[in-house]
Amino acid sequence: MVKGLQGVAWRILEAGSDALLTLLAPQICRQCGAWVERQADGAACRACWEAWFAEQSRRRLGCYRCGRWVAANATAIQPQKQCAQCGPWFLTWARSGGTYMGALRVVLLALKRNPRLPTPLAQLLQSTWQQHAVLHTSDLLLPVPLAPRRERMRGYNQAARLAEAVARVARLPVVTEALARVIETYPHRAGLDERARRQALAGAFRVVRPRLIANRRVLLVDDVMTSGATLDTAAQALLAAGAVEVSALTAARTLRHTSPA
């Protein structure tokens, strides 16, 4: 009874806070330009979040290993075991919350400027972990590190914020001291092929405290997966240092077309 009353009171306070914020410091949705009604939704309004979830529901798993999606009406009945993109990976599994577009895209961009994690984003990551049993053998969560200069400028690592959200349902430790980014790389340019991307990432990660990951199954956590090269390069370093298995969970993934391996 008391908990129920506390929940009602919290919702009333939250609604009042949202109304006050809209009046005194209105926030514009970075996707459509409308007002953001709820602080908890972050940089996107409720309508844009609903549109994103509706679009994501039109996709289903196309590759069992890397989690690539296909259209829900695609002719293939069962997911591939692996595809051309993930065939050469060091990663065992990869899963993502959804496509890097619309509300999810603008919220993840905003997360690079504000460490507050919007509720829909946290819930998306948590439900993704819960829905994919291949990730449940992990022993620890490891946020993909930023280069030291970039983390000093930002004041935090957004991947660590995402990992903390996953940890609340996974009940796993978040390990931030094991892996370091020793070479600063830059967001890859459109048209940069897989080989060039991997060459740019060569030697970018170093395991500085191998005892933290030795004989453990590691789940890397990051914001966006594009080619998978960054995550796979990190996985290669971790495996060389003694990790038993490395998989990945990201909030978003860019769409790309791949053919079966």
C-alpha cells in the first residue's frame, strides 16, 4: 500500500516537473522540432519515440550471430547462422537495441553532451539484454573506452552510462579499468571500407589489467555499431589477454546490406 502511494506521488511530482520545465525552459525535439513533453524522454518527443518503435517492429532477426535485422516480410524463414559481415569476427555474438535513426539517433547524439540517460534508452538496452539469451553467459560488462583526451573533454564515457543501465537487470559488474584506448581514432567517414577501418584501428586498444578479464566471458557495451570493426578490434585485444569469450551489446546499429557468408 505504501509503495503504491509512493509510486502515485512520484508520478504526480514528475508530471508537475515536466509541466514546469515546458513552461520555463521548453525543450525542442531534435528529430521533429516539436516540444518534448517529458524530461525522461531525453532529446526526442513522445511521438518520435513511438514512431521509432513502430518502425523497429517491422524488422526481425536476420543473422543469429551478429543480430543483423531484415524486414519482417523478408522471404527467409530462419535467421542465418552468420553473414558476410560477421563471418571473420573475433566476437562471438552481437546484439543491438535498434536501428540508428529517428529518436534513437538524436538521443544517442545528445548523450555525448549530457550524461543523463533517457528512460526509453535505458529500457531499450535492458529489454534487449533480457530478450537475448546468448548474452546471458557473460561474466562482466565492459564499456568500450574512449581515448583519454576525449573522455577528459567530455567528462564521462557514454558507453559506461549505457553499461550501468544494463547492469541493473543483468546483475553483472561493470569493469572500466581493464581495457584502455591508446590510439585516438575518429568516427569513420562514409565510404570508408572495412579494411581501411580496421587499419585505422590497429593497436587502438590495450588490456592494462588482464587479471580482470582472464578466463572470463566479456560483454562489450557501446552506443552504436556500424561495421563492427571497433568492437571486434577490442574483442581481439581481450581474447589475446586471456578472455574466454567476447560478445557485444550496443544501443543502436546502422543499417547496411550484407549477403550470406
